[in-house]
Amino acid sequence: MAQPSPSYTVALHLEVPASQKAVTTLVDTASATGAIVNGVDVADTDGDTLIVDLTADTRDSKHRGELVEALKQLDGVIVHNVGDSTFLAHVGGKVEVTPRTPIHNRRDLARVYTPGVARVCKAIHDHPERARQLTIKKNTVAVVTDGTAVLGLGDIGPEAAMPVMEGKAVLFKQFGDVDAWPVALDTKDPEEIIKIVKAIAPAYGGINLEDIAAPKCFDIEARLREELDIPVFHDDQHGTAIVTLAALINALKVVGKKIEDVRIVLSGVGAAGSAIAKLLMAHGATDIVGYGRSGALNSEHTEGMNEHRKWLAENTNPRHVSGTLKEGLKGADVFIGVSSGNLLEPKDLAVMNENAIVFAMANPTPEVDPVGAADYAAVVATGRSDFPNQINNVLAFPGLFRGLLDTGITEISVELLRAAATGIAGVIADEELSPVYIIPGAFDKRVAAAVAKAVRKFATV
């Protein structure tokens, strides 16, 4: 059963009898349903009754309803309002524009706007490269999506994708001090997406492609990288690959194995899986077997594959393994999942080699239960924040773009991605590593600086 989480925090506005017992009963009843009570605050009183605000984490919407009904059954308790803290956090959106140059008087106005601004416009016209210093281009990234591959929700469209894009913008700012703006496009046509991004590019110092379905995401990124003079980064591919490699570097240290010696099973061969395989191979991996819905990718059976999946089939699986994912686990040292939840039972991992590493990163439900997996694997990581070793893209993209914007680097090479990964891994000293601490936490302030520093080394002198 899923555990209560902040994703389903309920805020209840209640009227209760003015007694210690009544308030205590509220907490006991809420806890009895499995909810985790975060706070009980008295908002008002008229002597006989109290107005109480109670917040609690629940498992899901059904659990929230059960909690509300249980409280309604208590003597003297009236539920006035049921609020969803997650929805409240999104009211009006999560980002806003604030001026960096305040205007207090006419002198300020003359410099920030007319007539002084005309001088700056002419300077950029005469020397276009100065736009990087004299406009928001210096520190601004466009977060571009068509809404076709949003989280685990799939093709939900550009409007429904906006909360994710806004969240991404917030993370850019908080962790990398990079200004980012959501750009949700009402088209699924790759050529139109490329055309639109090229048209808006003059305002931005970089493009972060987000939640665009495979295989078109590969071609869109490749074309934009070729045709634009600013960095283009598809986070679902390369951000995931960076943090996966970072975690694997340290996990291998914990179990005393080398990347060139281990057998790696990769569940999921879409955008993230393809990028992970390529980056791990660039870092020395020699034995990766990728698994899609129909089983192991194999160079002997590539008919009907798109060119990207065909490349994987032809460049991985050196032993020509066939069969199902469960069968492929036999003798594997590493399992990496970027696919879907509950594909495996913990006992399926028993056939892996000793000191196995399991990265079950499907969200919100991992490919295998992390608690059960720990009975069979030496190191277990997920994409979730409520288990140890969270493999989270927020460790990569803020610092990566911080370094790119600071230096003006436009080419995001495989070696740059590897450097970013080793930068993340290096935040944890070897003597600090343990099976439950192979990757820094999302709020570790050292991470973005380490990634930015690694990226800056690729600037031309």
C-alpha cells in the first residue's frame, strides 16, 4: 500500500467543541485512518466551540475522503471546508515576473525605457553578440513542451502540461539561479515545433525541451542543436542519464565493482533509456541489454524499429540475449528501470549476481518494491523522495545550465554530460558513501555549484 505523502496533503477547516478531549480525538481519529497529521491550529473560538485548521498527509483522493467522513462522524464536529494543499500551491501558477531594475522616478524611467533604451537597442543592432549581456538572454531558458509525454500521464496536451513546466522553472531558479519560462506549444508536428523554437530563440540563452514523446524528441533536439547558436537540452533524455550515471559511479564503489565488468539490464528503451545506455557506454559500460515491451533488444531482430531503437539494438546486447526481462536478470549486476511500475516482484531479483545494484526509477510506482528489493540487492535507488537514494533530475539541469549560461558554451557533448555526472558523484566523499547514500539529496547546495564547475571546464579559453 502506498504511504501518505505531501502530494495528497489535505487542509481541513473544522468546528469542534472547546475541549482538550475534542481536539485530541480529532488527531486520534485522523491517525487511525492512516493519515499523518502535520498540524492542528486553533483559528478562532467563541467560548463553546473552536475553529480548528488541521493538515494531514493522505495516500490518495480516496483516503482523503475516508478521513473527512471519519471526522464528520465525531460528536460536535462540523467540517466547513476541505482544501487540497497541492492544488492551493498551484492557484495562479507558480512563477511570476519581477523587475530587476526598479523604476522610482523619471530618471529611472528614462534609463530603463524611453529614451535611454534606444541606445541599448542600437548597440545590440550594431553588435548582436551583446544581446547576451544586455538582455534577459544572459540568464534565461525556455522550457518547451508539446505535452505529449508528461510524467507518467502520457499525451495530456499543452495546457495540462503547464504545471510541470512551471515547476521546472521554479527548480531552475531555486537551485541554479537560472530564470526559466514555460513555453507550451499547441502542436505535435515536429517541423512546427522546430520552427517555433527557432523563432523565439533570440530571447533566450538556452532551450530545455521537456516531456516531448519519443521518437520525435530525438529529431527535434538534433535539428535544434544544429540550427541554433544556443544550447539545447532534452532533460528527459540527458538529465536522467546524468543522474543515473552519477548514482551508478558511487554505487559501484560501494559494491567494489567496475563499470566495464558489470552486466547491466535496462528496462525501458525510450528517450531516457536510450540516453542512459549511450552515456553509460561512453563511461565504459560494455554489457547493456535493453528491454522493451516485447523483450530484449537484439541486433538480429530489428525489423520495424525506428532508427533510434535500432541503434540501441545494434550497439548493445553483445551476448545476443533474448527473452523476457525476468529471464534477463539472471547473472546481472545492475538493474536500471525507466519504464513502468510493478514489472517485477522482489524475489525476481534473487537470480542477480551477489552485491547487485537496483535502480527502480519509474514514478510514482517503481518497477519493483524498493523495500522488498533491499532483501536481494546491496544498493537500491528510486526516483522517489520517500526512499533513500533518490535519483532526481533536479541534481543535473540547474547546475548544467548555470555553467552553460556563464560561459556561452553552445555544444553539449557526451564528455560534458559525463563531467556533469562525475561532478554530482564527487559531492559525496568516498569515505561518506554507503548503500543508502550514493547520491546527494535534492537540497544539497553543493550540487549545482559542482555541476556548473564541471561544465565551465569545457569553455574555450
